Amino acid sequence: MSAPIPPVLLVGCGRMGGAMLAGWREQGLSPSVAVDPAPEAARHAGPDLVVASRAGEVPEGFAPAAVVLAVKPQSAAETLPLYRRFAGRPVFLSIMAGRTLAGIGSLLGGEARVVRAMPNTPAAVRQGITVACPGPGVAAEQRALCDRLLQAIGTVAWVEDEALLDPVTAVSGSGPAYVFLLAELLERAAC
């Protein structure tokens, strides 16, 4: 069992957010609060986790050290501004594909410290590879916390140039699908 982590707010318990949550729990790194509007998200609730259906239900006075943004990129413009109240203190760890550090920062407000990360699908079985990039103002301890959260779902590599995340997204996000398609076609050809 690992040492406990400071309070974490998980925004989105879908496939990847749920995989992260499962990985954290396996390692004893449970976040404090999760927000997801889907009724089935309540199944994640327990003595170590409050599950809210919307941002307004996050307990008053809750002060997370990290806010993990695991929402669909297309919902960022409406979702992220709801978490501006946290923008001065925690690090925001985004796993939204295609959303830049600057874009995320502008939706959260000027004081937001953001780490952009791109996990791949094997994260669902804790065998993922995540590439992460810290934005301006991210402190060493915030980067270390993000690293610890991401290591719960696999290996983590850091880059300083955000432009390197785009090819990572293309290869790690789509690569496994191409491998499976190739395997399926080889199987058909062999029959």
C-alpha cells in the first residue's frame, strides 16, 4: 500500500477516468471527490470517495491538490469554467486529447497550472504508457503528484515540448487499433 495522496478531484468517470480511479484504488491512492453526471458513476462512491453529479455539488471548502480533467474534449468549453474556483491552488491534470495547455488554461482562468497528459488504452489494465507535459508555473511537487497519479495506470514519460504530444496522441491512441485490425486481417487470410 502506498502513502496516501493529498485530496484529488476527479472530473469525469468514463472509460479513462474510471480506469484511473481503479488504478488509484488498487494502489491505495483514492481521490476524495469525483464528479460525473452519469447515474452509473455513483457506483464508484464509497467511504473514500464522494461522487457528485455536477460541479456545484463538490463540498464547500474542499481544497484539492490536483484536479484531474477526464472529460470529453468537446465538452471542455462548457465544463472547465465550472472549476475556475480552484484555479489558484491545485494543479490541473488534463487527459483530454487535442486540448492544448494554453486552451485549457484560458478556460480555467489565468492562474491555472496545467499538466497535459495523453494516456493510451492499455491504461485500463494498468499497462498504459502516458506522455505528459507540464505547463508554465507547474511546481516540482505538483509534477511529482501528477507523476504518481499517472503511474497508477502504467509507465509515464515527460516531455517539455507540448508539440510532441500530438504525434504521441496519433500513435498511442490509434496504434493499438491498427495492430488489432492487422491481426484480424491476418487471421482471416489464414483461414
